[in-house]
Amino acid sequence: MKKNNILISPSILAADFSALGAEVTDIDNAGADWIHLDIMDGHFVPNLTIGPDVVSNLRKYTKKLFDVHLMTKPANNWIEPFSTAGADIITVHIEAEDDIKKTLQAIRNLGLKAGVSIKPSTSENILEPYLNYCDLILVMTVSPGFGGQKFMRSQLEKISNIKKMIEKKGLNTLIEVDGGINLETSKLCIDAGADVLVAGSAIFSKNKSKYSHLIQSLRNES
Ligand code: DX5
Ligand code: ZN
């Protein structure tokens, strides 16, 4: 994937779930680059969210790229259903499958971009053998499962280490950061090497007129 300016991928986990279509339209109009969809199975993480039927219904509301974050174990059985539902990127947790290379190849074989995510407790060193098989690394800066948690500063070094690994191999792999992103922590992530920022609770609220300004501010461009 080509590197560009900082991309913002709002997580609809913090949106009004009784009006998801309207929320997706609003966040699209406010300038979101991607739409981040958190898929939780109540097993890999202690929470439940949405399945492929909700994702395919949301597809009608935006042409923006669907950034599907699978927090399921196993992950393999969900790749095809979410591809059919309209995912553009599918990111799987390295902790969720034994043969992650096979999983990433299955995603790419469907014509999608493949991402690998790591929990805060997982060392970035285990990513090294898989860098050639993915388009994106998703660094979790909270323990996966819930929105609105505090950003873990301990993960900043992991972001810069992954950046070095990518550069050493001459790859264009994007680094996405997810969890506790706000106007302060976004800057720290960008300085550490992030390309894409996920933000849920920092964007979604009853005050939809603020979405555009918040997205722009998270990019830290001006
Ligand atoms: C957590 C999810 C995140 C979450 C982020 O497991 O992967 O995408 O929605 O929410 P905030 O931005 O509120 O930390
Ligand atoms: Zn997420």
C-alpha cells in the first residue's frame, strides 16, 4: 500500500448502534479515510459485536474502505463471510491462528489487503517472518475488547521497532494503531511511525457537527 498522509479510521464501536447507517454516512461526510469495524466473538475477547450481515448492510451507506478488525479465534472461518460482506482489509490477530501465513494468503487470494494485529502483551519480534505476507500491521495500544480505554504508552516503542523492521526490508507495509487514540496520543503515535489511526470514543458523540474537526485534528497536520 502506498504511504501518504496520516489516515483516520473511525471505529464504529463507539457509534450509536441503533443508527449505524446514519453514523457511517456522517463519518464519511466528515472526512473519514476508512471505516474501522471491530468484530468480537466473546471468546478471543470478552465482548460481542457485529457479524457479516451488519457489515453488508452498512456497505450501502459508504464507498469508503472497510477496515475489518477480526478479534475472533479461530479467524480463518470468518475471512470469506466478511469478504463477501464488503471488507476491503481484513486484519487478524497473530494470537488467533497457528498458521498465520496461510491466513494472510487466504485474505490476499480473495483480492483483499491483509493485516496482522498484535495485543499489547505480544512481542513485535514474532511479526518478522510474516512481514512479506501482509499489507498492514495493527498495533493494539489497549487490551482488545472494549472502546474507551486508556492508551498504553508502553506500546510506543513497539511502533517504532516495527517501523524499523519494515524499513529494513524495504516494504510499504502500513502501521495502524488502535486503542485510546485522542488528540494527545495521536501525535505520539505519528511521531513513532504510525500511518493509520483508529479512533472510536475520541470521535463519536451526540455532537455530529464536531466529527469533521475531530478527524482533521487527529491527523495533526496543521
Ligand atoms: C478495541 C477496538 C478498538 C476500539 C477503540 O478492542 O479494537 O477499535 O473501538 O476505541 P477507542 O478509540 O475508544 O479506544
Ligand atoms: Zn479495532
